[in-house]
Amino acid sequence: MKPPLRLLYLTYQENILASGILHTQVVRMLECMHKCNQTANIALLSFMSPQLLWRERKGFRILKKRLTDSNIKLITLPMLIPASWKWTAHVFISLWTLPVIFLALIYRINIIHPRGYAAGAIGLIASGLLRIPMLFDPRGPYPEETVMNGIWKKNDATFNFVKRIEERLIQKANAVIGVTVEYRDEFKKRGAKLAFFIPNRADTKRFREAYEAYWASSTTEFNPSPQIDPLPKTVTPDNPLPQIDPLRQVLTPDATCELLFTGELHAVWNDPGLVARHFNSLSKLYPNARLRLITHANTKQALKILQEHGIDSTQVKFQSGTPEQMPSLLQGATLGLTFLIGDKLSIWPVKIAEYIAAGIPLIVDPSIVGLPKEIIIKYKLGFVADPERIEDYSIIEDILRNRQEWSDRCISYAKRRLDISSTSKQHLRIYRRLIARPQ
């Protein structure tokens, strides 16, 4: 007889209430997990600042009730020691292990799943003391990302300290998750006992419903297909992407083409200057093109940078919203843009899954490397474009002519491969495997 799943999921200094990433990749994933295994007992423990817990107390009460309906216990603990204090990670992070051990004993937890490096360090101590298996979920190369953001310097004391913790987490955890195939393979090389590839995914049902509602109320002559089941055809020598001569006048130069970008805007990760360069190349083919940015960033500062690149304020629209509003906010865009600045790290941004689930073909900057770009090309979910090469954008003509076909293909792929329920099922299989193994 299989032992029942009793999971403790840990997050550290991450806003599970307002973060779109955590809303999908944690909250919705755990809810789907309960649907797949209704006998599972799940506890979500989040360490957050006391100011946030007090300011958003009403929202946390609503979220707690929502999770309780799925038999998920939400426990929020205030971090009384400021996370920005120099010695927090070095000394006081071990103190947060005490409530983890207490909860693990109270709820008879049989697996711990920490998200991120700090949560991983806490979970590893508790896992070792209680002899409970742990699944480490780093999400991305945190030390390198922090260097790219200018917070740390490579090979300084803090960077080296966190790299040592990273090495120990990879080697001592019972299993490690890689958000890309490249990360999974790297973890295996560095001594991980088990390593699994689990990409960021989306709640495709909600995006599909928003897509249908948008086009049902739109005056545009475009109706989404009621049946989107077959997997899209892949790109082969006999079935290539359509090519259109960019040097001739496009057939629809007056078409309204809207480029969408979602996420924070700053020079390290999501450089508004690069967004501007892509838009400028697009607007050379389509003078009526519009740029829409869904962001919580400083819009005045972002607009100033866009204007420095020759973009008029009348061409730009800024929006913001909650994670629940995102499926509706994405609708109507012709193309979605994704890229990475600072280093050619192999990543799988959440926005890739959300764009595709919303039926929006992608413009992929060459800075994106690895499997995400390969999939987008192979399944005709978008195209790669260098902002310095206007000919790379010529395929937009085919997207405008056959918008329904492109959207259907995106939604079909998302439904089959990028639904958050697949993430829940993958996690459940890993949990069962780790619980069954002797510690």
C-alpha cells in the first residue's frame, strides 16, 4: 500500500499573493495537484516580511480560504530579521528551520519541496534532521542572476558563499528540478542524485476561455476554431515556415499590428531599449503598429527610454493587472516578445507559456537559447528575429493573413504540453518516487 502524500512546500521572501509567477507555478500548481490526488495533505509555508503580511492581510485571508477548499494549509510567517541585513543568510536563516521542523512533525510530513535557494537551505537542514526526502527547486541560477542585476560581484564573498550552498543543495537533495533541459543536465554533471526537467507552464484553460470571450465580443472578422486538438505540424524541409520578400511592399501595410511585452522593465533583464528596437523594426513594415506593455515598472522612466529610441507616446500603451486578470489582458495582441539580457543563459520564462496559451505567436530575440527557442521554431509558434535585421520580420505578413491558423496552433501546443496540470502530475510522480526510496 502506497503511503499518503504529506507535502510541505516552502517559499522564502516571495509574494505568493501578487506575483503572477507564484500564482501559477505555486498556488495553481498545488490546487491542480489536489485535484489529481485528493488524498494528499499539502501545507504551503511562506516566509514574508511583516509589513507585507499586515498590508495585504485581507488578501491573504481570501487566499487562505481558497486554498483550504483544496485541502491546502497556508501558513505565513513574518521574517523578523530583515532579509537585506548583511548576516541574515549567513547566520539567521537556520532559525527559520525551527518552524519547518515543528510543522513537519505536527503534520507528519513525508516530503519537503523548497522553492529557491534560501528556502532550499532551510529545507535541507530540516530534511537532514528529520530524514525526510527533499526536492530542491532552484528555478534559475540565482547567484549569476544577482551578479547580472549588479547586486553582487562575481567571486566576491557573498557570491562564493551562495555558490557553496548551491553545490551542497544540488548534491545533498534527494532530487533537483531544472526549469530547462540544460539546467537539468548541468545538475546531473554536478552530482545531483536525481534531476528532472519541469518547465514553467500556464493555466491554459483560463487563457483559452479568455481568448474565446475576447473574439466572441470583438468586431474583428476572426473567429477562433471550436476544435483545437491535433498537435501542430512541425517545421521540416517539406513543411518550412513561409517566406515573404521583405524588400517589396507588404500586402497589408496599413494593418494594425500590436506587439506585446509583459514583465518588469530594467536595463539588466527586460531592457526597454531592446523592446524599442524590436518595435522600430516592426513599424518599418507596419507604420500603424502599436506597442503594449503590461508591467508594474515605472512607466514614466520606461516611456522616456522608448522616446529616446524614436517611439512616440501615442504608439505606446501601458497596462498593469493582477495574476487573475492576465488571461484577459493578453488578448488582442498580434505578437508577443520574449528575450534575455546580460548573458546567454538558457531560460524558460513564464511569459512564453502564457503568450502561447493565449494564442499569441512569439517574436524570440536571439538572446533566448536552448529548448524554448527550438520548440517555438519546430512547432511554428513564432519566429526568431534580430532587431538589426528587418528581413527577419517578414513572416509577420503570413501571421496577419492566417491569424486564426497561428493562434490555433499555439493554443493546441499549450493545451498538450504547457498546462499547469502537467506540472502537478510530474511533481506527484517525483514525490511518490522519493517517498518510496529508503532514506
